[in-house]
Amino acid sequence: MNVPDESLYNEFSHSGNKESLKALFERYRLSVVLFVFGYVRNIDDAEDIMMDTLP
């Protein structure tokens, strides 16, 4: 089932549904890492920054 991002975010922010947050994290984890990698040019640092950025 493809739940829209907005619905997942609302579920997490209003009821604290950690599964919704996990779904968003999994959906965007790689994108965030690659975005940060474009700046820091080190994949390990990019992953660390992503982990610090996303809960």
C-alpha cells in the first residue's frame, strides 16, 4: 500500500506512530545520504549526517 508522505507525517506528529516515521525514514534515507554526499564527498560522513538529521 502506497501511503502518501503527508498522511505518514500526520500520523506520526499527531499520535506518535513510530511505524509512520519508520516508513518515511526508509523512503528517504538513500536520497538524503546521496544529497549530503554531494557536499561532503565521503559516504561514511554522509551516512553519519543523515543519521543525525533523521530521527
